Amino acid sequence: MSKPLAAVLAAFTFVLLVTPLAKGAPAEVDVRIEGKTETLFEGPVLTDGHNVKGLTDTEAPAAGRRCDGLNNNANPTPGPTATAAAVDAMAIRGEGFDGDWYGSGSFDDYFITQWGPERQEVGEGDYWGLVVNNVFTSVGGCQYRVDDGDEVLLIYDAFDGRPQLVLYPGDYSGGSVQLTAKASLGVPFEVTVEEWGGDCCASLPPPSPTRSGEPFANAEVAPVVPTIRGFERAETASAETVETDSDGTAAIAFDTPGWHRIKATATAAGHETAIRSNRLDVCVPDPPATDCGPLPADDLVRIPPGGDPGPGSPAGMMAQPGTGSVPGPPAAASRVKIVPRGLDRSRLAAGLVGVGWRVLDAGPGIAKWRVSSKRLDRKAAQFVTRASGRAKSSALVRLPRGARCALRLTVIDLLGRSTSFRLGAVRVPS
């Protein structure tokens, strides 16, 4: 099958794909955008469905195009979508996107042509493709609903049959692809690289987090370096790069403490012959320390420009205007009422603080909660999510050493309304 035909089929096949329905609240989604030679974005994003607008879409309404899962009547209710999540990710980078809009009655979605600076090359058949949980989608990204923990991957030149690489730490035992791992200074750290089949339209792999790829030999596991625009590149020319054996494994010995960022790829004659893997941040403590301090910023859940979601529709958190399609709750509907418990400082020396609360009134029901912290010793600091969930009424939160932080609990109910509660402030020892 030719690449142009494969791309068209992948983008325009009108097969109703069964996707998990969100509960009308923002979702924490892992977004990765792999460009021609660089990774344009990678990391978890708090996102919701909202309007979007391509860079050259001069016919779009001022408020943008709908992108909340209601497109083409794909879902009965609005919510987070794959394209909206990727748009939010690029907004965090200060970048935009472009695409050709096909209106209601046909596709009611964007055929994506560009992410950031990377535009498709039609003459070469190099199109962008969308993969969610290791499966090429068969509906548009504004129709495809996503939920907490989903993995959204945008790939440049997605339809040329290249294998998609996945990088695991040696002790990986299943579940979603890990963002971080831990190694010992000077001790070989084992990693495994597997491949998924590269054909977009046949023999699709099972959805993540099922692990059933094939070992990938001669993959280059390389340090990740930043590029001029804030993107990232796997530096395969580095002396620290290692290659996987026939069983897909390799060992790396880190000689310096701290965080080390690695990614797997494969090259031939200077060109990448595989779709780059996920990134893995490896903590190498400096003995007698047992950790590396705060997580890298892009391993934490980030929010697009516009800040933490406020009261009302969750779409209000987005930089782009909302569609207006999320109905407000009835005036008589009660909000969640919570009484915070005192902070547990018993493990503060290790950078950990326990938080807890008691639910007095769950209102229409709790869809999600998250605990955030903000450094009080830095100007213009913003709240950063440290823990989240749907059940429980407590969490153990890791905070940066030597910092004075304010803690906040935010609860989102089933109507999409968020309510925040102050938990207090702590100073973490250096």
C-alpha cells in the first residue's frame, strides 16, 4: 500500500472506534509528538475538549473549530480529545498547528498537516499520523475521546512502515510506559527496546498497556539533548550511546549522579529507520543520597497557558476558547464539601509530606482530585500537580528539597466543576 493512500485511509476511514468515555472532566494524558528529526513535545498534560484553530485556517470562526469529541456525532457527550491534547502540548511549547478542515457532514475534523515547525511533505508522502495507546486511530483526532492515562502519539511520516520503538527499564513488569527509573552510580543499568509493527493498516498491536512487542536489536539508546527551539534530539553520536543486543537489551553505566535522559532510535546512513521511542529519565543518586531531588519538570503534569482550571466549565482552563457545548450545572446542584486534615510532616526529612481530607458532601459525585504545590520562595511560581486520583482521601506528596511550599487540593465533580481547598504550607529541609 502506498504511503499517500495509507495516510488517506487512516485519516478518513469512517469506522466507529470504541473509545473510553470521559466523565466531562479534564484528563491527564501522556502526549508525545515525534517530528522529522526531533521530539517536539513529550510528557503528561492536563487537557479537556475545546475549540482549536489551525495556523492558516482563515475560514474558521473567531472562536475556532469544535474539538471536544462531539465532532461528526462520534460521542454522546463532550470531553478531552487526542487533537485537543496535542494542541495544548504545543501551546505549552509556544507552538501552533495547522490542518485542512473538512466540515460537518463529511469529516467534521482537521486533517493535520503541521505540528510546530514541521509540515507534511506531500510529494514525499510524508504525512502526520495519530496513534493512541499503540493503535492508529480510524477517526479524526477531534472525534477521538481520551481518558486519564492514555498515551497520545503524533508521528511525522507515520505511514512508511517503520517500526515504532518502546523503551523500558530492565525491571519493567507491565502497565503504562514509565517516565522515570532509578539506577546506581557506576553500576550497569539494563534497558529493553521493543518494536511494534510499522504497518498502519494491518496487524495492529494490542492497545497499551499490554506489552507484547518484539525485541529490537541494534537500537541506539542515546542521551537526549535540547535543541534551539526547546525541542529534544537523541544524540546518537555521543560516546554514551549503547546498542541493544539480539534480545533487545542493553546496559548503561552512569558515571555521574543526577538525572539522565535517554531515548531509543535506529539509524542507517545518517537517517532514522525507526520511530523514536518514549523518553526515560533515570535517577542516579549520589551516595549516601537515595534520590535525585525534584522530578524533571516535564515529567510532571503540565497545564496549557491559562493556568489551573477555575470554577465552572473545565474548558475554562484552556488557552483556546471553549465551544460552549458543556452545559453548566443546575443552580441547585451542591458542590463538593471537604474538610482538610492536618499535614503529616513525619517524613518531611525525606522530602515527603502526607495530606488527607474528609468528604462532608460529595455533591453530584467526585470525578477526580489532585494535590498541587507552589513554591513560596520563588517569584511567579505556579502550582504543580504532585498527586491525583479518583478514590482515596489521602496522598503522600514529594516536594523539592530546601523549598517552602503551599499545598492545595482541587476536586472536580461529575459536572465538571472544580473546587479548591488550601492544605497549608511546609518547609522542606535541604
